[in-house]
Amino acid sequence: MSTLRTDGRTADGPTAYPVTTTLAKGITTGLRAAMERDPKVLLMGEDIGKLGGVFRVTEGLQKDFGEDRVIDAPLAEAGIMGTAVGLALRGYRPVVEIQFDGFVYPAFDHIVSTMAKMHARSLGQVRLPIVVRIPFGGGIGAVEHHSESNEAYFAHTAGLRVVACSNPHDAHWMIQQAIACDDPVVFYEPKRRYWDKGVVEGEPGRGLFESATLRRGEDVTVLCYGPMVRTCLQAAQAAEEDGVGLEVIDLRSLSPLDTEAIVGSVRRTGRCVVVHEASTFLGLGAELAAQIQQECFYSLEAPVARVGGYNVPYPPSRLEEDFLPDLDRVLDTVDRLMGF
């Protein structure tokens, strides 16, 4: 099995699958593959060129593709996004990096007022194939604006596709699928999982908007995405020791949702827990609970439960472990559902 170098190639030449790499470098190699495949793909963001981004996700790409395709932009998210819209209208496929989740708000107007609506506004004549990469979530000892989970804003916005990777394989392939998509895609990356290692296989294995059932179980369906996937898999392993089978589904796509897979699982298990870092108030869990209640009412053995962050601003770093969902909170919720 080959190991990827930091520039995304194997030591003996072009990438040969399967490879072992980190989630961050899975995105790097995915970006490289997309740029090699299509000269209209270009990257824009703050410090993404010479520095390679604050998380080094774009490391080496400006050196290999030049400053015209890997563009170090000013510290102005609204300007970056407005430029990306113009480039997309001229036939390019820009990939914009938002340095941290909380920095996206200056670009919010362009994303929800222009990117999301241009296709409908033009009666289908115009498409904006833009990918907005957003490192999201906490767990890195940072402060607010650097640790937020704001995916519900964009999942709520018609006209946007919203996805979240959770492992190196998906990171590598999903970024390529997002770039190939003709619709604007908001691409969430779990920053505290950037250094998690895993195997990247030679095929994506599923479409961009399909969920993945990572573990089978008969008692409770656990729906999760991004940084919470690893936590939920750990919870499933712990629950198995107590004789409870958790079926863990990585949603991967937040808009659209893979409703068929979700409903099929819950109808079989009769119980469901939704886990995400964002506040449970008006979060993805609320929409999932509503859909499951509507579609699975006669199969439910217990109410749909949610495990998430609290409805407060993101706390100081010394308190974030008390704010973020963990294995114990997931298991406590499972126990509560099994008591019905």
C-alpha cells in the first residue's frame, strides 16, 4: 500500500490506489486531480498559495499550477465570493476556501442571494458551479469564529447543495464530485479530523448526495455527519458491549438528504438519535426528526432524540469539551430511548 507524500503524489510517481493518507491530504489530492482534469478549475482563498492554507490543505498546489489558478486573495470574503461568481459566469469552476467557519458571514449575501438563486432567476439558463470549502466545528482549542457549525444556514437555503465529509476516502472523492457538479456546493470539512488517517480506494463508491451506512445494528439508528461520525462509531462499539446494536449512518449530504436510506433504517430499528455539533435548536436534527416522525410514525418505539451543542455562543476553548457532544452523551441518549 502506497503512502501519499505531502504534495499528494506517491513517492514513485502518480497516485496508485489504495493509499493511506489523512483527511486533509485526501482533499489536497482530490483538488489536484480535479485541477489536472479540467483547466477551468481554480482555487481562491486567503493564504492558500505560498502558505498552503492555515491547515496546509492546498500545500504545493500553487507551485505546480501557478498563481493564476491558485490565487492568494485579500482578507475579504465578500470580495472573494463576488469574484468567484463572476468567474463561474465566465465558464470557470472556482473553489473558494473560507479560512474558518465563522469567517463566512461577510460572504453570506453572495452565497444566499446570488449563488443559490442565479439558476432559478435565469430560468435555467445560467449555472454557477462554485464550491465553497468551509472547515467547521470545534475541538481544536480555538475561540468563536473558528469553531462554529453553521451548516443549517446553508442547508435551509434552496438552490445550494450542502455536503460534509468525515474520512480521507470521502474527502478525496467528494471534493472532486462537488467540483464536477453544476450546482453551487457548500463543502464542509471537519477541521478536528483533518489529521485522522484512513485508506482512499480507487473509486468513490457512491454518489455525492448518498449517505453511507458505516455500521449495521438492529436497535437504534444513529444519524451523524462530519466530526461526529467518529464519535458515533465509538459509541456503537461501546454499546455493543452492553448488547445494544447501533446502526450508524454518515449522512454525507445535508441538502439534499438521503431520505430513502434514513427512513428505511428507522423503520427497521424503531429508534433514532441524531448527533451533530451545532445547536439542536433549529439544527439539522430538528428537520430530520420532523421527517422521520412523518414517515416512520407507526414504526417508532420511542421519540426521535437529538444530541448536539447548546443554544449559546461557542464557549472559550477551556470549556469546549463540556459544550461538544461526546461518547457519553450519545450513550446516555441511547439508554434513554431503549427505556421506552
